[in-house]
Amino acid sequence: MHILKVPFLRQILGAVGGAMIALLIYEGYAVVSPPLQAMLFKGNASSDAAQFTDETRNDRLDRIAEVAKENLSRLQGN
């Protein structure tokens, strides 16, 4: 009996093959997307916007560090 003549096995092989193709397409997109977006949107952000983003990020990191220190001091006090 030939394995490809069993309908259930053909369906399973087709599903696995389709999943592999979808995974390859997704991985290809994940690799190509960042450089492609960088080329397409290259001149749209000003340095002021980038600086604002860095300042906002630093503020958030400072706040996270502050909350972590508060939590640590509370845990050490108990």
C-alpha cells in the first residue's frame, strides 16, 4: 500500500506542507520588513522627534527604576 493513497495521511502532509510555507513567508517578512520600512520612511522623522522619543523613554525608565527601588525597600522592611 502506497502512503500517498491514504486520504488522511495526504491531508496531514498537506497541512504540514502548508504550515511550512506559511512559516517561510512569515520569517521572510520578518527579515525584510525593518530594512524595507527604514528605506520607505527614511526622511519622515525629524531629529527633534527622535530626541523627544529618547527623553520620553528615559523618563519611563527612570520611573520604572524608582518603582523597583520602592518595592525593594518595602520587601526588605518586611
